[in-house]
Amino acid sequence: MIKVGIIGATGYVGAELLRLLLNHPKVQVFKISSVSFIGEEISSIYKNFINKTNLICENAEEVLSNCDVIFTDLPHGLSEEIAEKALSENKLLIDLGADFRLSSESEYLKWYNKKFDKPDIHKYSVYGLPELNKEKIKKSKLIANPGCYPTSIELALLPLLKNSLIHTSRIICDSKSGTTGSGRSLSLTSHYTEVNENFSPYKIGCHRHLPEIEETLNSISKEKVKITFTPHLLPINRGIISTIYLSPKNKINLIELRKIYLDFYKNEPFINILPLGDIAQIKQVRLSNYCNISLHLNHREDGLIIVSTIDNMIKGAAGQAIQNMNLCLGFEETEGLNLISPSF
Amino acid sequence: MIKVGIIGATGYVGAELLRLLLNHPKVQVFKISSVSFIGEEISSIYKNFINKTNLICENAEEVLSNCDVIFTDLPHGLSEEIAEKALSENKLLIDLGADFRLSSESEYLKWYNKKFDKPDIHKYSVYGLPELNKEKIKKSKLIANPGCYPTSIELALLPLLKNSLIHTSRIICDSKSGTTGSGRSLSLTSHYTEVNENFSPYKIGCHRHLPEIEETLNSISKEKVKITFTPHLLPINRGIISTIYLSPKNKINLIELRKIYLDFYKNEPFINILPLGDIAQIKQVRLSNYCNISLHLNHREDGLIIVSTIDNMIKGAAGQAIQNMNLCLGFEETEGLNLISPSF
Amino acid sequence: MIKVGIIGATGYVGAELLRLLLNHPKVQVFKISSVSFIGEEISSIYKNFINKTNLICENAEEVLSNCDVIFTDLPHGLSEEIAEKALSENKLLIDLGADFRLSSESEYLKWYNKKFDKPDIHKYSVYGLPELNKEKIKKSKLIANPGCYPTSIELALLPLLKNSLIHTSRIICDSKSGTTGSGRSLSLTSHYTEVNENFSPYKIGCHRHLPEIEETLNSISKEKVKITFTPHLLPINRGIISTIYLSPKNKINLIELRKIYLDFYKNEPFINILPLGDIAQIKQVRLSNYCNISLHLNHREDGLIIVSTIDNMIKGAAGQAIQNMNLCLGFEETEGLNLISPSF
Amino acid sequence: MIKVGIIGATGYVGAELLRLLLNHPKVQVFKISSVSFIGEEISSIYKNFINKTNLICENAEEVLSNCDVIFTDLPHGLSEEIAEKALSENKLLIDLGADFRLSSESEYLKWYNKKFDKPDIHKYSVYGLPELNKEKIKKSKLIANPGCYPTSIELALLPLLKNSLIHTSRIICDSKSGTTGSGRSLSLTSHYTEVNENFSPYKIGCHRHLPEIEETLNSISKEKVKITFTPHLLPINRGIISTIYLSPKNKINLIELRKIYLDFYKNEPFINILPLGDIAQIKQVRLSNYCNISLHLNHREDGLIIVSTIDNMIKGAAGQAIQNMNLCLGFEETEGLNLISPSF
């Protein structure tokens, strides 16, 4: 049994990773760490783990030295040093933070206001979007797990950009996320009474997922991609939906476009291209690793609208990390991820 | 005291009208009607009216013949005949349905699949957006109260179009509405478990508010306006927010743009142009007659983003109808609408 | 115009008081204070006040020295000194905290772990439940505004205890409250993702409202009242409902019991005794100053069940405080409180 | 692989059964039926099943004749005939409706207003609460799966009644359920805007789960049990919590009481008796098959309060049915039910 560990297990993404990994048939969660809860049982922090695990939060070093696979779920700037050590011991490290998502140090500096701490190791990292980089992921020991918003948007656009079907200079992504996206840290914007019965855009024009989306899409697009991206906070716990507005180069036939999508994703187990007429919505994918995508035209048929939805905590974080681990370790890609979204 | 009546008082908009009118200092709700509940006290249907009113649902004829001001909240196609009678008796009729919103019969036919029943009276109707048509409204006896989505979008765009600041061929309106918008009628899409913890686009490219938005905006714009409009269902009761994406003709300075908005709306009591940096959100306006508007640039500063929010039941329906009534009757425009949104 | 002020205006109760007082026709909110936000406009903290008031948070002393009526919304232990000063200047002080709710200093010590700071002034205070103490309230200058849970429970039980209809040794109150009850302070128990889709009892057997309920009920009951009280946190913003289980001394006829309730509350404008068969629910009273009460028997007809519901922020706090102010100042009891609960 | 089928697969309980059974390693869902959707793919009705199953709704006869294990999720009165046929062919039938829950035909007549259709087969049925009837379940071919409220209440009370620790003449059960309990049928009480931001008791003193609770508890209690039971509707999708108020015969020591509970449930994999001080809440068990129970005293220590929570769709319906199937078929009791509740 492969020994896996989680550094930063008490954050929301860490806790979700733990939940999924505990039911993974081919790995054992051997160690977990947390800065704030050292010495405490995880089941005293998240009561859903009562009678499910006796794991105790230790320090990061314990995880790093005792596990074969390490997941890091940390604020940006804290994973590079850990990754360097993991690489030096030939372990697999999957980072769920932002440290390795951008390959451009200048973009990283611009958006995160800091330089790379360990610039030498970035060349070993692979952007862990399996539907884009599967073969590279399989050979890598350092995976940059994508952000939640980028996953929903990139999966919606890859087939279009690959086939140069749209004008790339004005792509509009109107995204909406549940509150787990902002994690367990307390803030007025996550206070129940502020979120409930409300809906609000935030960080208009300045969200850090923007350069990640552009860099990834530019890697597949012949023409430079320019994204306008507005995140919004939904009064629900889980789920992201992105409504994306595009200008096609030529008149779009949706039947043919759907074939292009089906073909592009024909080997991908977690992408559902919905039948024409259906509309993607969050409840179709909640608590699963799926990305559901639906294709639409505006009423003049001169504009294309793509709707894409994922569970931000699973395909947008912990599930995708496990999908990447499966690929790296040579398991079935779907191992431990055979989750069916509840009907309600 | 002016006698007012509501035809269709047991729908959500009708009930909201009743609630607001009962506290209006210058009118008396004298009669209400309902097809389904004739003979029943409104307080037995909506328990919030217990000890507030003894009004009993009667038939429409009772309302029409006994009141000076008539509000109609009916499915499309049912208001024209009533309006004809009201006009013939020189009464004020404010229609909260769709019958008089489109001046073009061909557009009406296209989107509503029927012709005007009483084409002769349409020339007397005025589109009841006070911030656009105040003087006409004051002189009219037949008001077409705007739709909820159109109100949120039109108010956001009027100053831009008046000043020809944007390209009009690709205006993208991503709108989100609470569930009261779909009314009291039962359907699976309004079933609690289907809406809760979900979020979904609907009627992509085919919502009937689209021609209303285009017709209204074209009335002020020199260049033809082409709207892409996607409505989404939010898991909240009240409120609409529209995030609108625009291409400016020239580089936008937000400080100057805000001055243009402030100037355009300088005499309007219900429009708040938020300070730069603030973002409009639904809770700012819930249960009030305000429209809050905030102005933003995307990160390249080549795209303009306007956020506009209203309470769909008040500024988007009942409140705006009362605002129109106040104008028609020569009252203070804010009479009975001095509502402060609850802080939570 | 009477000048009123709020000490502690940026808490949830303070903000709600401000909202209601701004629309009160006979008083002017002249000064407000806040420890944390001195110098800031209240409309920059609560955006719903934009264009409604320019009031700026000052220190408590400014409020105290410039206003005729002072509302205090402070953590326990901070109102006594302010009250002493107000009394010495013959001003009206209405305390929305806990400092004056218990007349017994030993009970206060037991539950709040501190003694009275100013024991001499407690004799001037009146427990501000108008339906119990109206005449005393009218003559008082120092009002202890009741707690939210106590209001819902006491109003449900007063007629029974006055008439000695039930056994008092085992009264079970199962109460459920929306999250505004725990205020604006951040905590994990008010974090959106923790509250949403959850429901939880808390402070079982140790909630500080318990001695208040018992003291108040003992003031009207011939036999000693023993309450079992369990509060629960509801995933909604506003509202309290208490389901109360009682053992009648003799077989109960609900028709007669309802007459007793109607008679007891015959002069009370804010109490609705629902028709038999109807069940009180939160939406009937949200955003109003009403308390709705319904009467039921269990299936063996040997147990009585009373359901009582209020808006915790209005009849349970700010609305009741204004009701008390109206009584003290000789206004109509309903002045400024003519609020109709929204239908949805 | 055992062939299982679901009669009534398009109701909420049926859909949940399907979801769980599709991931059960030892059975194959071979046929499903639905009266309303014959010929339709289940994945077109519940979109979460896209790419998970191609099952098509057929008629009940197809299920009955082709499967070894049959689950029925039907309105009361419709399962007896199916059960008779299943018994005659020596198949296992697990009924999730009410037809076999009451052994007393007179009680059934009183609460359901009809007699048994097939009185002869009732003697073969076993009440499928594994923690009470495990050995009987293992030998039975006809299982009456318990109701959701009864499961939460009975599990909380069995150890107390077994040990005669409480007075049984006044047991008060204040229960709160999410909306999935009322299923997929449309009604105003399940309309989103009516449920959201509301909370309401319903069927006070007349809910059909009452006789089931009393009959089950009387089977283990020496003294006759009298339940007062009030259900309430929570604005959440899933979960039941019951707050139960009891009069102990002697002073209770919670440490000893907890030992009694731990001992009673020592072989039960799905019962968590929480550490003293912890309080059971719905999010601990959502989407799992657990029942969490916490023990408390009121502030005078003369009253016992038990809090019990389950997922109404899993331990309260589909999960418990699978637990029963596992027992009947000789599988591990936890097979296919190794679900960890999500942390959020």
C-alpha cells in the first residue's frame, strides 16, 4: 500500500483530500500535518471523521519523511521548499496551492507580489490538468494542481482554441463559486448572514486565477488569448459554474461543435458534454469529479455561449489531485473517484 | 383618498403590491381580484396579512368598476381588454405583465406567439421606466411596467448609450435572479430541493425579456444595440444582479464615467451610483426600491464591466409600479417607497 | 422632534434599530456611537444606508450628552454606568443588553459571573415586555429590553400561567433561532459553510436566557416555574420559533383556551393568536414586530403544545425597544412599527 | 453478482437507492421501474446518472420477475401485492414504504385509513431496524424498512427503555427534517420561496410515524411508552435531528449513561455515541449511514435530553435498506455503505 500524506490537512481542501483518500483502495493516508492543530485528532476538528480515522495532526516534516506521496495544501509561497526536498528524495509531490501553477516568474511576481523561492525546480513541475497534459503528468514527480475557476474555464475552452474556432481577443468568463472556495478562515465575507440571501461579484479584474487561465489557454491556442474574468460568490457550499461568451470566427453549427468536443474528450472519463438542449448546472456534478459542459448560441446565433460546471472541491481541487496521483502512480485514472453526484 | 385595486392579487407580484400599497399614505386599496381564490380573504392565503387587511378576493370586474387606479398582474394576453375598458373610463391602468412592453407588434408576435388583441390602444401606453420616460409617464393613463431583468440592465446602460461611449454590437448581459421571479406556480424548477445548493442558467438565448431590453435601449442609442442575455436562477428569494460586459469606443476613465452616471441620474431618487471600488451586491437593495450600479474595468482596462442590482419584486415590479402611480397622480415620486433595505 | 441616539450602532441590533428609527415619524436619530468604527459613516459599514443617512460613528459620550433617548446595544457589563448617567440627567435609557434583565443579583452573578456594578439603580429598571408591564414601562426611565428567546417563550406562556392552567414543574421549550442572533462577530459557528445545510442545538442547559425566562414567568405564576430550554441554530438569517410542551392540569378545550389567549391579549397590537388549525411559522412574522402564537394538542390530547414565533431582530430586539420608547414617550404604541412581513 | 431491482426508482428514495447500489461491490442493479417514466432513461430524469448507468424505467413486473432482491419505494397500499408475489418466489423484498411497518392492523387502519390488503403475509415481515432486530432480519425475506423520523428517535431511546431508566408516560420528541423527506411531488409547502428563510412545524399530533415509534419502543419497554412527537420542516435538503426530552426515574450520571449506550451499541457499526460535551448536529452525518447521538442534562439536572441525528435519505431510508439487504444476503453489514460525510 502506497503511503500518502497531507501537509495542511485542516484546511477545506486538505479535509476533502483526506475524505476521498480514506476511501481510495490503493493508498493509505499515513501522516497528516497542520500548523494550527498539532497533536489533535483530525476527527475532533472535523467530526465527520469520528470512527473513520484516528489520524493526528503532526508537523510537515513528519509527513515529508514518512510518505511516498505528499499533497500540499498551503498558502502560496510555502510549497516550494517542501517540493525541493520531495524531489531530492524522489517522492511524488502534488501541490494544491499556487506556487507552481504559473511557469512565468514575472507573471507570478506581478500577481502574487513575490519571486520564486526555488526557481530551479520549476522546470520539473507539470500543470496538472489531465485532459491537457496527461502524458507529461504520468512522467512527473511535481504536479501543480490547477485552480478551481481555471479548471472550469479551461476545460470549456480547450477544444475551441485547439481548433481555432473563436476570436481570442475578447473571451468573457462570468464565473460563480460556492463559499468553500474561500476556505475555513473567518472573514466578514464568509459570515453566514452576509452570504445568505446575497450574491456578489468580487475581485473584478484582479483575481489571481486570471494569469493561470491565460497561460494555460495560450499553450494550446495559436492566437493570443485575452480573458475577461469576473468571479462571483454564490450562497451555496460547493460548486462552480462558468458562463463563457465567445465570438466564433464562422457561423457555428452546434451539432458539429458538439462532435468536436466529444472527439476532443473521447478518452476522458470525467468530462460530460451534455446533449444539445440540456444546460449544465451545479447539482449535476456536486460531490463528483465530473466537469459538465453544455453548448449554446445566443438568439442571433452570432455568439457562442459555453456553460461549464464542476465541484470546486473535487474536480476543482482534491479530486483532480487524486486523478493526477493515479496517473503518476500508474493506477486507473478513476481509482477512488467513482463518485456519483447525489440527486439532491 | 384615491381608491386603488389589484387584478391578480394572489400572485407574487400582486401580493407584494398589496403589501406596499397598504402602507402608502395617499391611497386606499379598495378591491382586489383573483381567479383562483374568489371569496377568500387574502390573509388566509398570505398569512402575513393577518390583522393588516380584511380584503377579500373578488372578480376583476369589481376592481375595474370600483377603483380609480388599477394594477394588473396577469399572464400575457389578459390585460389588453381590461386596459381598453379602463381607458374608456379615463382610469389609470398600470400593467405589470408583458402586454404593453413591446411597441412592435411583430416582435410581440415573434416572442409571445400572438398578436395584439387591441392594437388601437397600444399607442396610449408608455413604457414605465421613470428614469427614461418620466414626463411621458406623468401624462399617461396606461403604463407598461418594465420587466425585472430589463430594469436592471437598462438602468445600467442608459448613460453609456445616451453618450455613445460603447460599441453596441456585442453587449453581454449575464443576469442572475432569485426565485420569486418565477412566481407562485408550482414546477420542478421551483421545487426546494432542486433549487437549494444549485445554480443554473436557463432559457439561454430565448428569454422574452430580450426584445424588451433591445427595444428600450434602441430608443436612446444612435447605433443599433445587440444584446446577448443569459438569465440564471439563484438559490435566494429576492434580488437580481446583472453583470454586463462592454467594449468602450475609447479608453475609459472611471472617474469621468462615474460623473456621467451621476449627472444622468442626478434627479433620480432611486439610483445609487456606488463609489469607485465598491461593488454592487444584492443585499444592498433587497426589499428597497433602489437600483445600485457599480463601474469597473477588466485587468487590461480595455473592457468595461457594469454591475447593476435591484430587488426584482420592488424596483423590478411592485415598487416601480407604485413609483409610476405616484408620477401619474402627481404625488412625490418616493411616496410609500421610503424603504430601507434591511442590513441582513 | 425627539433626539434619539444609539450606543453600539454597528452591531446587528444597533443597525436594525437605526433602520427602524430612521423611518419613525416622531424621532430623529441624532447621534450614534461605535467603539470600533469611530469617525466612519455608518453607510460605509452597512451599505443599505447609502443615501439614507449621513450619520457618523462617534463615541458613547457624544450620544449620551446630546440625545433625549438613548438605546444601548452593548455586551453585558457595559450599560450600567451609562444608565446611571442617563438617569442622573433624567433621560430615557433603553438597554438592549442583559445588564438589567435579571432583578436578582445572585442569579446575575451565577449566570454572568459578575456582580452588579451599580446595584442602586437596578430598582429603577423595568423589564420591557409591554404585554406584561405596560403601565410600569410608561412611567419608567430605565428599560431592560427582553432577550429574543425569552420574548418568544414568555408571550406564549403568560396566559396559561396567569390562569394556572398547567403544571409548572416541567415546561419544555425547544427553540430555534436564525443566525442574526449571534451577531456580527466572526466565529466558526457563524461561518457560512458551517451553518448552511446544517442544524444544531447549542448551549444545552446553560443558555443565559434561562434565568430571565424563569424570573419573568415566576412573576405571574402562583407556582414555581421550572423551564427546560434548548436553543438551536437555524440556517436562516432572521426569526425565532419556540415549540413549547406543557402538561395541562385539566383536559384542555382548545376553543376555550384560544378565548383565554384572545382575552389576555385583547389590547395588544402585536400579538396574533392564530385560528385553530393554523400553525405559527417564521415567515408569517419576518421583518415585522408581531408575535404569532398557535395552540395545539398532542394526539392523546393529554399534552398541550404552543408554537410561538417572532422576528428575533424586531419583536425580539429593536422593534420591542421602539415599542417601549413609544410607551415611555406617550406615542401610539405602534408608531414606526407598522411593518408588514413580506409574503416571501 | 446478485441482481437487484427498484420498484419506484424515480422518487427521491428510489433515486438515492440507485445511487448507492450502483457503487455496491456485490450487487448489480438489473431493473428499475417507474409508473410515470416508463421507457425513459433514469439519467434523463436525474442528470447525475449521466455516464453512470443506462438503466431505463420499465414496469414493476419486469423488476419483480427478473431480480433476486426487490426494493419497493411506493405510496402506502401498493407494496403488499408485490410482496406476496416476491414471497411466493422466495425472493427478498425490502419495502421502503409504510405497508409493513405496523404489525397492528387496527393501528394501521386508524392512521392510514385502510385495512391490510394481504393480512396473511404480514407475519413474515420484520421491522428492519438492524440495531434492534438483527438476527430476525438475517432470516427474513420481507423487510419493513423503518421511517426516517422513527429511526432517529428509536435509536436514541432503545438503551434507555431496555434498561427502564426513564418515565415512559411523557416522552417528548421535537424533530426537524430537511425537505427531501417530502419527496419529489410538487406542493406549495415544498416551493422554494415558501421553505427558504422559513421554518415550520407541521402535522402536530397527527404524523403517521407516531404509531410506528410507539409500537417499536413498546416492543422493548416494560412500561407503556407514550410519545409526543412534533415534526418541523428545515430549510435544508437532507438530514433529521430529534431533540428528545425525558424524565429519568433516578438521578442520571452522564458518564455512566454513556457507558450504557456504548455497551448497547458495541457491535453496531453505524452508531456514534458522541463524547460528553459534544452535541450531535446534522452536518456530522450528512450523506453517510451514521446515527450520531449525544447525551445531555438540563440545568437543574432533573431532565435528560438526547439529541439524535441521521441523514434522512440514507440511515433514514436507502442506506438502512441496503444495510438490511447486506444482513439478509450474508454480506458484511457495511458493504457499500462505507460513506464518509463530507466536511462541508
